[in-house]
Amino acid sequence: MKTSRTSFTAFLLCLALSAAAQTRVIAHRGYWKAEGAAQNSIAALQKADSIGCYGSEFDVWLAADNRLVVNHDPIYKGMRMEKSPSSALTGLKLSNGENLPTLAEYFQAAQPLHTRLILELKAHSRPERETKAVEKIVALVKEYGLENRMEYISFSLHAVKEFIRLAPAGTPVFYLDGDLSPRELKEIGCAGPDYHYSVLRKHPEWIQQSHDLGMKVNAWTVNKAGDMRWLIDHKVDFITTNEPNHLLLKQFINK
């Protein structure tokens, strides 16, 4: 194990000498592998900031009482995000002992930090629920003064279009599903594709096409050195990873 870790680190240090400066690191659900953190926890957000990540990604649901909470799974510890009141959801414990946070609590913790906030709105049961969630998110972002640090992503094309419609002009909004070409994304106002790395390997031409259209490209969720190498060589703008510490290596990627 030690030899494997040393070899991986050495490989990444070699990459550091040739990495394209434009590629930046996004911590997937925060830097949750750090001691004391958990996926989508406030600690994971803070730890992503502490190691200099460009951004920290997190997931948002609209609870039954129309309050916004931060969590990935549609059902957590037997409770369905959309069908449960926020008071019940925020009483649940994450693996690091934190309570599941409301979005307001998450934003409050984010205010003194520097990392960008990559907010994924989960696909909800009805488009109307997604519209309500987007309206409340955009209002809450303004309330906490975080508009200049926000980026939005979603697998739901409806949610993506609603963020484009309601967020301040110029706010980056990316689509996750992988089924639209760069030109189609440009036509609806997206900042670019945010696709699984396998989609970009299948369509490597989409990276250059996106850049030619003035858009950025993100790849998720990339944890293997070989995949990182391929994406950096092909000049993707962002890599979302569960291993932000390995990918950064202090000066590995320009922050």
C-alpha cells in the first residue's frame, strides 16, 4: 500500500511539471475524505477551502416544507428528502457527527471562505418543485452575499434552464447529463458541459468545440491518475474528484 501510494504521488509530481495551467480542481461533495469530514458536510466544505480547491461541489434538495437542505441521496437514513420536513432531516447525523445542514447553514459557513460554491440541484419529482427550489436558492444566495462565488449544475435540463433564467447574468450554469452537444448547450445559455469523463473520452472533440464556442468544460468524478492525465492533456478546464488532495499537490494545478 505504501509503495502504491508513493508511486501515485510520484506520478502526479511528474504531471505537475507538464500540467496545463487552466485545469482546476473541484472537490466532489467537499473534501470529505479528510479527517473529521463527511460527504456534503460543512467540515468537507471548509477542508476543500483549506487545501485551495477552486470549488467545492454539494447537493441540494427542497424538503416537504419548502426549506432547502444539503444532501446527496433522495433517501437518507430512511427519510425521503422531498417528502420529509426539514426539521426531521436536519435532525439526522452525518458520519462525522454533524447534523445534516440546511442550505442557509451551509452558506453561513461559506461566507468567510474563498472556494467557489458548485451547487447541484438534484432532479426533483416535478418541474414545479425544481422551479421553486431555484427561486429560493437564488434568493438565499443574494441574502448571504455569495452571488460572485456561485456556479450551478444539474442533471435536470429544466433546472438548468431555470438557473439560467433566474440567476444573475453571467452566473456559470452547467448541464450534467451528457446528452447534448456543445452547440446545443450554447444555444440554451449554458456555460458549458459538465460531463462524466467517459462521455468526454467518447466525444473528445466536444472539448475543443466547447472552447471554440467560448465555453468551459468540467469532467466528473475523476479519481484515477490515468484519467486525470488524459483530461489534462485534452485541456479540460475543471476536474471534479473525490481525491482533491492528490490532484492538487500544492502546486500541481493552478488554483
